[in-house]
Amino acid sequence: MGVTRRQFLKIGGAAAGASVGSGLVTDWWGLDPDVVHDPATDGDRIVPTFCEICFWKCGVLAHVKDGRVTKITGNPEHPLSRGRLCPRGTGGTGLLYDPDRLKKPLLRREKRGAQSFEAVSWDDALDTVAEGMLKIQERYGPEALALYNHGYGASWFKHLLRAYGSPNIAAPSYAQCRGPREVGFQLTFGAGVGSPEKTDMANSRVITLIGSHLGENMHNTQVQDLATALDRGAELVVVDPRYSTVAGKARYWLPIKPGTDLALLLAWMHVIVKEGLYDRDYLDRYAIGLDELKKHLEDKTPEWAWVQTTIRPETIVETARFLAGARPASLVHPGRHVTWYGDDTQRSRAIAMLNALLGSWGRRGGFVFPNQISLPKYPYTAYGKNPPLPADTPRGTVYPLADATLASGMCDASIPGTADYDIKGWIVYGSNLLQSLPDPEKTKRALQELDLVVVVDVLPAEIAGWADVVLPECTYLERCDEVHTPAYQEPFLAVRQPVVPPMYDTKPGWWIAREIAHRIGLADYFPWEDSIEYAKQRVKSGGFDCDVLMEKGVVVADAGPVTIEEGLEPDFPTPSGKIELHSEQLADAGFDPVPNFTAPEEPPPGHFRLLFGRAPVHTFGRTTNNRFLSEVYDENEIWVNARMAEELGLENGERVTLVNQDGVRSEPIRVKATQRIRSDCVYMVHGYGHSAKGLRFARGRGADDSKLVTRYRTDPIMGGTGMNVNFVRIERAGVPA
Ligand SMILES: Nc1nc2c(c(=O)[nH]1)N[C@H]1C(S)=C(S)[C@@H](COP(=O)(O)OP(=O)(O)OC[C@H]3O[C@@H](n4cnc5c(=O)[nH]c(N)nc54)[C@H](O)[C@@H]3O)O[C@H]1N2
Ligand SMILES: Nc1nc2c(c(=O)[nH]1)N[C@H]1C(S)=C(S)[C@@H](COP(=O)(O)OP(=O)(O)OC[C@H]3O[C@@H](n4cnc5c(=O)[nH]c(N)nc54)[C@H](O)[C@@H]3O)O[C@H]1N2
Ligand code: SF4
Ligand SMILES: [Mo]
């Protein structure tokens, strides 16, 4: 059975309608969980490849008839899809056949940001890029060129920048997304959580979600694992100021006051320690710092946390016992997008520590130690030694525990005189910085300062409007990228291969990067004929059969033990070689060795805290122009507590303007008056309110949350930008509040 158009609409409709508590989790998919897709349903050809509609990289089977991709289904043999895709992946043809795609290389005609371009040949466009890069290298040194990237196709450009000699390579998925989580877990266990997350949710007995809104956050395998766990009787504890879709399936929904999760986590640990409910043997063997932690937790009582979180002490005690009762198969999910309040590394660390008390790290139903296939590199010239340090920290500042470059920091460094040296040029691959970095007006100021802005994209998103040169990449269905070998329970090797030839005058990223390299004297770094030859060489040198891989799209290796129960000897690569409940690393860097809670700022009178998240059928603003996906959800709404809406005289469905604390106004947005959200915050889906002229479908639909994020709170430990610190008031059309 394939996913038919009708079923697809049903999935999206159910998800977008979000009826509270109805149906099984499997209904989110609109699919019978026991039916595996028959890949041979239709199509002249079926080409296995992997998805890029989000960053999870599920294996897909693309069905081709008369040269057109007619249908995209899940590859049954691929561990991340297991025969199913999320609704977004199924709608990938909506990107391939989007009439608004970038079709030809473009050169800017008027001033930056005016969105006025002239179509040129690839030679002219690439010569302009090469000339700009050589000038920057000569005038300021290679470090003055930065690469922003997101997505799997970026590897060719990262390689190009390293060869060129720049350390300024960053993705908003670190400092605007999961960076604090990785650092918080590394400080505790010596290793981060990674992507795909190394959770073993399918075998969990209790799953605790701190804001993580799985089911709206549609990472395919995680949602499947959650469905499996629930089918096996697992219970959910959902902590969220909003009654999310997954809260509708939970045993406990804790509508926490936004920004106070750390207080709840400390109080949970207080109860677990005080009542001796933690995993004593596990901690004796593997952890240090329990005594310091116990002492620290003494006054973090449920009554103390009540005042902060508004969650009653009895509930805190009851849920603490509930979590501990299922250990070690009790998973406190680390979340993914965690740049919320600026205390995010410490909150993530508290999540890590709670998991340590439950003994879940390295245990079935908790976190596994995944395996990974390692392939030898394609032999190419080695990068130069001792590249300069990145320019991502404001002058005089250090984020001692950051383990990647900060996208926001590179933007700051592009405003002259703010960092140790100035960044003078940007190459932007697959990242719509005007919707992903906080304070977009600052991003625009930075853009105006640059000598060179190159955007490689598939769509004319906002960022493309600011480019000097726009290079149209073909979509993931038209190209071959780097081989995918993630760390996972079942280690595997997957290949992305072209399903149909590139449409229009678009080119694959590997070709674009190589052409630039050839023009600036870096040809030696790109010795491969094309990306298929490159992929084949790597696969072959790893001892795998390329023909089988190309035919199946994936090769799965033997799993081997991944948990302590299976006899695995765990490894904690912290400085002490143990789980660090008390962190000398943090103390040495001048931070709290055990997390302390500071209450967040209160909304000013008449204001609500602005929260945001995901819609099940969209990936940020990347898919809001996708006409297939938008058939089911084509504009966002602002969730307002029903009682507050009544007090403000707001009608359900009426269009309002949000005005933030700095007077910035949103586009008109429809009110969703609902009891499913607290009265001190409002919520909207990120990725709407596009202003780019070329996005003819998405333009003018809904409102843009990023525009309202004029403030952020920087995490002092790793530089992440906490963005849930903005407040809005609601203005009715023509009625200033
Ligand atoms: N206000 C606010 N800001 C946020 C968030 C939020 O919720 N609210 N979320 C944060 C999070 S979690 C993250 S991970 C970041 C993500 O932010 P970004 O890294 O900027 O990622 P996307 O928004 O996915 O970038 C989308 C761009 O990639 C292009 N694109 C899509 N496919 C391809 C392709 O195959 N090739 C090329 N070259 N381009 C392609 C799209 O057309 C689009 O222009 O944003 C963060 N910023
Ligand atoms: N469909 C779909 N799925 C996606 C994506 C997508 O664009 N579309 N993007 C992917 C990416 S890159 C990421 S990073 C993830 C992000 O997804 P997640 O990591 O799951 O979540 P966030 O976007 O941070 O969080 C949104 C949720 O947190 C709640 N929340 C807000 N403030 C607080 C608070 O103070 N405390 C608590 N406890 N909860 C709070 C909100 O009400 C909302 O339910 O999703 C991934 N999956
Ligand atoms: S989770 Fe959905 S959009 Fe993301 S890679 Fe998988 S199928 Fe594609
Ligand atoms: Mo993210």
C-alpha cells in the first residue's frame, strides 16, 4: 500500500486540526502501522535515495513515471524510515515541481536587499564568486569569508571553505538549536546526544518530554518509536506550557510556567535523592559528585519549585516517583531545539543528570551507545595547518565550552569592529538566515557591510534577496551528495542518488563547489570526477558493494551490543572518565558545577511571552511554499488562552497584529483561542510570514515569529541564543490595545 493523496490529506488534516486526545499516535500517520509499503506499486522506475525535506535523512523510494517523480514512499530497508515517511517527506515532489524554484544563476542589479536580479550564465556567476573570494583572501585573509550552512549537501562547501583556509563555518542548528544540549550532555557523560538522537524510546517504559513536542516535531523514526512504546504500554509525562498533540497522549501533563523547567528538574532530583529512588549501583560504579549533588539539592524542595513553576508539590512528588519507578527504562528526553532562555546548557545538563540518577544512559529504554560504519576519506590534498581561530565571539568574550562555531557570532563579527577581526563575505548554503538568526534587523545591517554575499539555494527565500550572486542548486531528488553513515543502533550506509536529471539551469552542490575551487586555484582539493565517483570510491574503500548500495539505497551492518545489559562496557569520556554530577570543568571555567535556577523575567503588563514551535506538515519556512504540503496547513495562527481572548474581546479566527516589547509589529495573524495554552504566553508555528517576492505562494501567509525575536539571552557557557525571551501584546485590527 502506498500513501495515496487522500490518505495524505487525512494525515495532515488530523494533525493540523489537532483534536485533543483523539486517536492513537499511529493516526498521526494516517497509516496502518502493520502495513509495510509495497515498493512495486507503480512507476516505471523506483530509485532509492534519502530525504532532505528536513535534516533527519530518511530513506525514500522515488517512483518515476514518464520521467516525472510521481510518488515518494519510505524505503522499508532503511533504518530511519522502515517503510514510512512523515507527511513532509511524502510531499517532496512539491519542492521538485515548485514553480517558484530558482531556475538560473542571478546577479544583483540594485542595492542589497532590493530583490532585483539579472539572469546570467553559470560562467559569469561563478567568475564573479571566484573574483570576490580571491579579493577577500588578498585583502583580509581567508578567515574573512564565512560559510553558513544547513543540510547534507553542504559538505562540499565546508570542504571548499576549509581548503580556502577559513575556520568560519557554522550552522544555525548549533547556536540557535541543539548546541546547549550537546554541551550539557558532554559535560555530564562525556558525549553528546547527536542526530539521530541516541535514545531507545521504543523500549522505554516512561518517557518524559520537556517541551519536546514529538508528533508536531515530526522526526520520523522518533515518532515511530514513540508509537511503538505507547503500543507496548509506555506512559508519558509531558512538561509544556501548551497542551501539545503529545500532551494529549500523556498520563501527566504539567503546564509549566515558561522558563522554569530547571526548577522542576532540580525538585524532581530532590525527591529522587531524598527518597533514595535513584540507581545506587549504577552511580557507585560510574558516577562522581553524588554527595555534592545531594547537598546542592537539599533546599530544592517541591514547595520551592511550586512557587517558580506553578506545579503543585504533590504533583512534583508523584511524577518524580513515577519517573523513578520505571528506571532504567525511564527516558527523560533531551529535546532538540533547546535555545530558549539563555540558561539552556545548565537546563540540558540537569536533564542529563536526572537521566544519570535514573541509570538510563547506556541502558535499554534509555540511551544507547550507537555504532557507526566508518569509511575511509576520499584521498585529497590535506588542509593547511593551524587555521586562524573563528571570529564568532564578541571581542573580549569567550565561550569556553562551545564545541562548534556560532552562526550568530559570525553575523556579529560582520559588523565592523565587534570581533577580533571582521568577516567580509558570506556564502550561505541552505540556510534562511533572516528567519533563523535572532534579531533579523541586525542580520540585515551585517549584510550591508559585506564585500561579497553568495547564496546557494533551491528557492528564492528571503536570504537570496540579499545576495550579490544567487546560485540555483538542484533539489535532493536531482543530485548525489556525501554518503550517510550516522551513529545509530543499527549502523548503516545510505546513498543519495539523482532520481531525475536537474531541471532548468540548476546544478548540484558538488559541481558548484568544484567549479569555484577550480577558479581559485584549489582544484587539487576536488580530484573526483563527480559526486557519484566520489561516493563509489568511499564505499568501495570501506569494503562495501556499490552496486548493492545503489540498488537498495542502504546497507545495514550488524548491530552489536549497544547497552550495558547486553554486556557493553560503557565509556564516559569526561575528564574523570566517569559521569560527572559535579563538574570541575564548569567550576574551572567560572560556572556553577551543579545547575542553579534563576527565575526568568516576567512579561510586562498586557504582554504575553512569545513561544514558537513546529507544524507537523512543514519544516520551518523551507516548506511553506510547497503547495502540496500547504494544502493542509497554509498559514499559522496565534494560540491565545481562551479566557485571555475573552478578556481582550478577541474572536476565534480574527486577524490581529502582535507588537513586541520593542514596538516591532507582526504581519496579521489569526487568533486560535484555546484552553490548551497557559494564560501567560502565546504560541505560533515558526516559518511563516514570508516577504520574499519570489515565494509566490508563501508570501504574505501568516506571521513571522523571527521578526519579533528582537531580543535574545546568550548562554554564557556556549553562546547559544535563548529566543523565548520576547513578549508581545495583541492588537486588534484598527483597535490599538
Ligand atoms: N525565530 C525562530 N528562529 C529559529 C527557530 C524558531 O523556531 N524560531 N528554529 C531554530 C532551529 S531549531 C533551527 S535548526 C534553525 C534552522 O534554520 P536554517 O539553518 O536557516 O534552516 P532552514 O530554515 O531549514 O533553511 C532553509 C533554507 O534552505 C533552503 N534549502 C532547502 N533545501 C535545500 C537544498 O537542497 N539545497 C540548498 N542549497 N538549499 C536548500 C531553503 O530554500 C531555505 O532558504 O533555525 C533556528 N531559528
Ligand atoms: N514537522 C516538523 N518537525 C520538525 C521540524 C520542523 O520544522 N517541522 N524541525 C526539526 C528541528 S530542526 C528541531 S530542532 C525540532 C524542534 O522541536 P522540539 O525540540 O520538540 O521543540 P521546540 O521547537 O524547542 O519546542 C516547542 C515546544 O516547546 C514548548 N515550550 C516553549 N517554551 C517552553 C518552556 O519554557 N518549557 C517547556 N517545558 N516547554 C516549552 C512549546 O509550547 C512547544 O510545544 O523539530 C524537528 N522536527
Ligand atoms: S522526518 Fe520527514 S521530512 Fe524529515 S527526512 Fe524523514 S521523511 Fe523527510
Ligand atoms: Mo533545529
